[in-house]
Amino acid sequence: MFRRRDNMALGSCVLAVLLSCPVFGGNEGWYQWRGPNRDGKSVETGLLKEWAEGGPKMLWFVEGLGEGWASMSIVNGLIYTTGKKGRGEFVHAIDMDGNRKWRTEYGPAWTGSYPGARCTPTIDGDRLYVISGLGTVACLDRESGEKKWTVNAFKDFDSEYGRWGIAESPLIIDEKVIFIAGGKKATMVALKKKTGDVVWASESIGEKSSYCSPILVERGDARLIVTMLSDSVVFVDAETGRIVYRDKYADYQKKPKDINPVTAVYHDGCVYTTSGYDCGGAMYEISEDGKTISRKWVDTVLDCHHGGVIFLDGYIYGASWKGNGDGNWVCLDWDTGKVMYEHHWICKGSITYADGMLYCYEEKRGNVALVKATPEGFNIVSSFEVTKGKDQHWAHPVVFGGRLYIRHGDVLMAYDVKAD
């Protein structure tokens, strides 16, 4: 059963938030994994710089999303996320009052180790795209939830699952939907977003997908798709699917793993990638014409597990891995990899940014901290504990429309973080 509950009457304060919520278009919607640019950064201003004791006011929460750790997409007054029920995965559409508008099953769920939906829906115009835990790529009508097409991508390309299924959010480039096949027939595949037909399939290099959602990088005349596979970082030509550059982890990591779920970040000709398990990170530099790629530096301190990293004003922020149950919060210099600070606060976790502040969601107890985004230190201004939901605190938070959204298991919560 899907249930919505308020902790207080919404009243005129919620009406003000609704009236101020931007419409879809450009940076005005949080329409995919990690936001408009897949970098975890909100463009919003006018947000609280300090929370009251106990945290910001909860506007509402909804139950019944199903198992999973998916984040949220938000467009035109609707919030989209995914969850597992039984052996299927579902997209949920929820309005700004916390009411469910529709729910649609889109593909078979991952039911092995740590069962649950991981995919954050990608919105493109009037359509929505998702990838199920067993590799079904689906296109749905954004307003109604009606299925437009589905492709059993992993079967079609003879792909092999990792130990936790698929944890990828699709990337839209022009008229194409990109996903990582990691199969015997192809490494990466582009489908026509209107029909699901194959546009191109890159050559197979014998590597599995690695729970990583790709990004698009534009440099000179080059348009490159960057992602982390089970054994290497790859840069792929977005027009043809040709693998332009490949860097094997074994060439710079002491004990490389096939678990690499952190989405890369790009700035001014450079791409930063990182993995947990003491594997560390690497910075790649792309020449101005986009034709030459080289590894610039490596670091072993910010070995982010799966909570993501933020680039801001010449620095990288994120959490490191100190075993599956611990980690520090770290800041690196973007140009050199120099460690600016390494601070222990409860546990590692996920991170997002808005209006000069980092929102850090640690995964051991579910505390959320408001932290000044400065390389001078991990300075917590305010914090509160998420008490609703169960299982792991792994879903990435979202700040949009004057609200902080937190997903914890079966529950989605909305908090008011807009300044008066």
C-alpha cells in the first residue's frame, strides 16, 4: 500500500513553495541522476544557511515506494523515483503535496544480493527513461506513466551481471539513450530515444558494467561519453560509439576492484574518477582539440565508495572508504590532488551542493549535515537525523524548489530549506 502522511498542516507556507517552484527547462528542472549536469550541484539560491534544532521543517513524507536506493528527478511539479515490489521495478510519480499520481512497472528487478531499485529516472521532454536491475531499458510517458517501448538490453547484447545487478541511470544525448551493455557483443550502446532501435554499439572489450552512470564531456570538436567499467575508465565517441581512450585500473591502482559506481565529474578539460576499497581516484586531462587524453594525477585518500563527489571552485568534496562501515569526509585540490582536509564525522555517505553549502548524508545512522563548502575544513553548521524508513541510507539527497528531498528505503521525505 502506498501512503502519504503529513506531520502538520501544509498551509500557506507550502503554497509559497509551490508557486516558487520552477518549470522544466535547462537548469530549471532536476531531470536526471545528480541534476541537470550530472554533477550533484543545484543552481538554487535563497536557501537556509542554518537549520533550527532538530533540522528543517518536514513538509510531508510518503510511504510505499518499495525497496531501493534510487534518487529523485523533479520536473513540472512532479517527483519521479523507482522502487522494487515483488519481482518487478516500478516508477512512481508524486506531486508536490506528496500524493502519488501514477505507478508503472517497467522491468524485472534485481532479486539477488541487496535486492532493490537503483535507477534514477531520466526525463527528456514528455518522456521518461529507466533501466531495471536486470537490464531492461524502458521509455514511459512522463505525464501518464504509459509505456512507450522496452528493450531487453542485457539479453540482446549477451551481457553479464555484476554481483548486484544493474545500478545505472540512462544518459540522453540528442536523440539517443545511452546505457552500458558490458557484454560479449558490445561495451556501450546507443538506442533511438523515440523507438528503442539501435543507433550504434561499441566494440566489446570483455568488461562488465560497473554500477556507474556515464557523463557527456564536450571538448573542442569532441563529444565524449565517460564511464567506469569493471576493469578500466573509458572515453567513447558519442556520435559513433568508438572507444577513444581506455585506462586500466591495474596500471595505477594497487588492488583494483570491479566495483566502480561513482559518476565522473568534469571541469575545464579535466575529468575526475574515483572508486572505494582503497582504490583511490584519477584525474584525466583532455587536450583543447579533444583528440588527446592522458592521466594527470592519482590520489588514494578520496576513495569514494558510492556517495558521489562534488567539484566546486577548484576543489573536490566527497567521502572516503575506511571499510564498508566507515569513512572520512575529504577535500582535494582539483589541479594537483593535494589533500586540503580529511575529517571523520560518524561515517561516509552521499553528498550534494546548493547555495554555498554541502548537504552530507551519512549512511550509518542517517544524519544529514549542512556544511560550509570551503577547503578550510569540514565545518558543520547544522544537522539532524532521518528517522523514517529502514535499511541502508544510500540514496543521494536532492535540493530543488526550496526543498531537501531524502529517500530512505520505502519512504520519501520533503523538508523546507528555503529562507524566508
